[in-house]
Amino acid sequence: MSAEVLAQDKKSSQFKSNIEGYLFILPAVLIFSIFYIYPFFNIFNLSLHEWNGIDQFHKYVGLANFQELMRDRVWWKSIWNAFYITLIALTFQNCLAFMLALACDRDILLKNFYRVVFFIPPVLSQIVVGLVWRWILYAGTDSSGEYIGLLNYGLVNIGFSGLANNWLSDPKTALTCIAVVHCWMGFGWGFIMLLAGLQTIEKQLYEAAKVDGAGSWNTFWNVTIPMMMPVILVVVILTVLGSMQAFALVLSMVGQGLGDHTEVPVTRILAAMAGTNRFGYACAMGVHFAAILVCVSLFFKFLSNRSKQA
């Protein structure tokens, strides 16, 4: 058989293999296009118009919505609030998740029980969690002057009545309370992923470090952290994306009663749609917020690639 015939057979086989591959991914591409790509372009198109959500008439305004958005102080305040929640989640939440994962990776009593318990908060409804914590942090009193909120009631009864506060009504503490509850609810995801990453590290590496005379701290920094870096970066990316899009928890804990003190981007988008019927302006917010999330994701993706090369 000539070389040309062999080359043709090889190209034909490769072509068939490529067609089969494309057919396998076609359903996923169609679903992604229908539910993600098309809505995004539709939202971007609406962001260039002024629309009240009811009339069929769309008034083209170009980039006017984006220009107004750049001057919107409340919008930028909501972005800052989202970054504040994300910062606390990246530090407190992920550090807590990592410490608990390290503890459960060891041979400790009831470690399987802890794995189940730590994963309970993430699977609960955000609305239910927000309402329960709203009751815990509530600062009201009954007819006899007794505190109704569980936290304040406990503080008063152990002699720290001076610490009792309107936790969710005080602009100084409301956002921090939301961020802490968000961390309490979300640390279970990071815990599971970090624990799975720890279990993939070969025990021979720890044994080799021990033979070389490395202590626990040196082993942690020179073996555990480098081997866990890809997993840590994935957890960081998911934490950022999840925290920046916090919505249901905020709405169920404080609603929109504190104005821009507890506003986050999604509640601002909701207010523009349901409050003022400015769907074009709300779409401009969505496009701008999506651009921010994409930039943050690409930044951490760049760090992930650098860590793999190192």
C-alpha cells in the first residue's frame, strides 16, 4: 500500500474521530449557548436601551446607562460591600476550612462525624439560614423589657449587658454580621475540597521530610502548602465568585432597610428592576458586574498557571 493511501486513510480516520468528538460535546455546547451565551448578548443589547420591562418599545441610549453607572455612588458602594464580604470569606472562612481539614485528615476520634457536621451548613437554604440568624441577632425587647434576640439575651444574662447591640440595625455592624454568617454557611465547601486535596498528598513525602529532620512547621510550609496550592487557588476562585454574588442571605437578614450600608451588587440590580423599572440600567449593572467577575477569575487563573509552572 502506497504512502499516499496510508496518509488518506489516516486523515479519514482522524476526521471521523473529530466528528465523533464534536457530536459528543454538541449537547453541552447547545445548552451553554441557549442558557448562557444568548442571554448574555441579550442582556448586553438591553443595556444599550432604556426599557421599563413592560412596553415593547426599547429606546436606544447607547452607552448612557454605563456612563450613569460610573457616577452611581450607591453602585460603587455595593461593589465595596461585596469585596468586604469576600475579604472576610477569603481570610476567616478559608483559614477555618483549612484548619478543620487538617484536623480531620489526621487519625482523630469521630473524624467521619465531623466531616458530616461541617458540611451541613452549605446544604441549608440561604433564606432559612438568614432568618434563623436574624432571630439570633435580633435586638428587640418584649413588653417586659427582656431581650428577644438570642445573642443579646445571652449577653445580658451572663453580665455583659453593655455589649448588647442592634446588630442588624446598626450600620457599623450589620455588614460584618452578614459576612460572618456567610462564612459560617460557606466554609463547608472549602473544607470538603481542601480535605480531598490533603488526602491526595502521598504519605511518602511526609516520611521523607521526617527522615530529613524537618519539623511539623517546616513540613507544613515545604510539603503541604506547595502540594495543596492548586486546590487552594480553586477554593479561592470559588470563594470570590460565591461571595461577590451574595444575595439571598443579605435579603433574608436585613432586606433593603439599611440603604447602601448593606447593599450588594445583586440587590442593586434587583432594586433597579423591581423598584424603578429601569431594566436597561439593571442590565448595564449586570454586564459591568460580570466584567468584574471575569477579570477577577482571569487574575486567579493566571496565578494558578504560575503556581503549576513553579
